[in-house]
Amino acid sequence: MIDEIHAARDEALRRVEAAAGVADLDGAESALLGKRSALAALRQRLGALDPDERREAGRALNEARARVEEALAARRSELAAGARADRLEAERLDLTEVVPTRRRGHLHLVTQTRDRLEDVFVGMGFVVAEGPEVETDWYNFEALNMPPAHPARSMWDTLYVDLGPPESTLLRTHTSPVQVRVMQAQSPPIYAVMPGRTYRRDTADASHLPVFHQIEGLVVDRRITFGDLAGTIEAFTNAYFGPDIHTRLRPSYFPFTEPSAEFDITCVFCKGDGCRSCGQVGWLELGGCGMVHPNVFRAVGYDPEEWTGFAFGFGIDRMTASRHGIDDLRELLSNDIRFLEQF
Ligand code: DAH
């Protein structure tokens, strides 16, 4: 009798395991535990046994029934989880937007300009360096020959960061502090360009942005002359704008160079004849430059008797605008796809 009970239990467990779905399992449940089940038939026979055997067989039957019920419950939750996963998969919606177009994105015009400028300078033997946008007063002003309260500091409307002592941390107003960092990090000779984002407390208008981009150049070597500076600027201008665009230097003042100059390029619109874009002068203002001031060399521990150098810096956004005939710098930041797509 005990063997028969175990055989019926094992057979029932196999059925439960083999059930393919919840409906199948419902059918199996009544067949295995109902009135016509093998276990029910065995129970019918208990009455014919003598009392000891009956007790033993009764316990075995109860245990077998409990095992089968347990297996049914486990298999039921397993099948329900599978059914739920299947339903979720079937109901899944693909929300990935597919824009039916062959147009692809591209780099922003200012980034393209920056890349091209870097290429031109790398072709001339320069390396590219970068520095932080959040600077200290020392790098942005003091090391560039502008001690505290130097009147030339007012040439840059500065945005300060609320960090450390008042006015000690700022958003760099030009890329010139990167010159100082490059000189600190290595010894001459140096031939480097340093592009990056710069900040000034300006209200945006057609020709000013509070956040803009500059590229800085620095050469430090022995016996560098103003002629090397003028030649480098002319060579770069020809390479970038083409052979009919030239440069001229006008005397100017920057605290970190002596002598200093501003450099202009032939007006790209009228090629020098004079037009509205250049105010009839035939030239467009591009940037500042000069021979590195001895005090800048001293700030980084270079001997100004031994080393000479020149530096320059100009705005990438304005240069982009003049090359592509953009009459309002704010277009570069408006994120208007109709504008951006043109370049
Ligand atoms: N840093 C200057 C500015 O933002 C531009 C400049 C002038 C950079 C002369 C130079 C330089 O390296 O020699 O207005």
C-alpha cells in the first residue's frame, strides 16, 4: 500500500511539472486531487486495513497530498510569471522616435572653425594646449603684469565666482592665462596655440557675447623678433582665409606685451575696397598681439635676458562671423536649426 501511495504521488508530481500552462494545470489539479484521482482511490481502501497499517497508510496519504498541493502552487506561480512576461513583451511599445530623414547632425560652426584654426597652426608646427575656464586672479591678471588695482584690469569686465576670498576666483576673461600655465608646465622653446571658452560681463548684442571663444598663440624661443610675429600672423591668415586676404598691425596697448599691436585682416567682404561691413576702411579688426613682456617671463621664472617671445589672441566667434557673413553673433547661440543647418 505504501509503495502504491508513493508511486501515485510521484506520478502526480510529474504531471504537475509537465503542465504547459495555467489552464493545463487547472485540469491536472482535479485529476490529481479530485474524487476520481488515484490518491482518492487509495484512501477508499484505508477502511479495509487493520488499524496499525491504516494509521501508517493514512499518514503517507496525507503527506503525499500535501506534496502535490505544494508542487501545484509552485508551478502555478511559475506559469503565471511566465505568462505575465509574455504579455508585457507582446504589449511593448517601441517609443524610439524614427525621424524619416537622411540629414545627419554635424559639429557647431564655432567648433568647426576652432578645428580648422588648430589644423592651420598644427601645420605650422604649433601644439594645442588648454586651460581651465574658472581661473584665479593670479593667472588671469597678476601673472600677466596686472597687479591688484592695475588700471588695465578695467579692459576686461570680469565675472567673479563666489569662492575663496572676494574676487580671487573668476571666469577667465581671455585665453591669455593659459600662456602662463603652458610656460609653468614646460621650458622653452614653446610654440603653442590655446583655444577655449571665455567670459565677460557684457550684454549680448550683434557684436558681443558674454560667453565667447578665443584662440591664444604663444612662441618662446631665442632671438624671436616682431618680424616673426608679423610673419606668423600673415601666414596663418593666408592659410585660413586664402591668399588674397592680408594683415596689418596697428600700435596698441596690452599690459602683457611690449610693444603691443592690434591686427586687422583685409575685409573679407570687399577685399579692401571699403564697404559697410568694414566701415569703408577696407580692414576688419581681428585680435591683439605683441612681444611677451619681461614681467610675464619673470612671473613664471623664465630669464627675460635669455628668452624672447611673441603672443597673440583673437576671437573665434567674430572670425567665424566674418568668414561666413553672419551679421549677428547671437545667431551662434540661438540653437535655431534653420541657421545651424546652413553650415
Ligand atoms: N587677451 C587679449 C584680449 O582678450 C588679447 C591679446 C592681446 C592676447 C595681446 C595676446 C596678446 O596674447 O599678446 O583682449
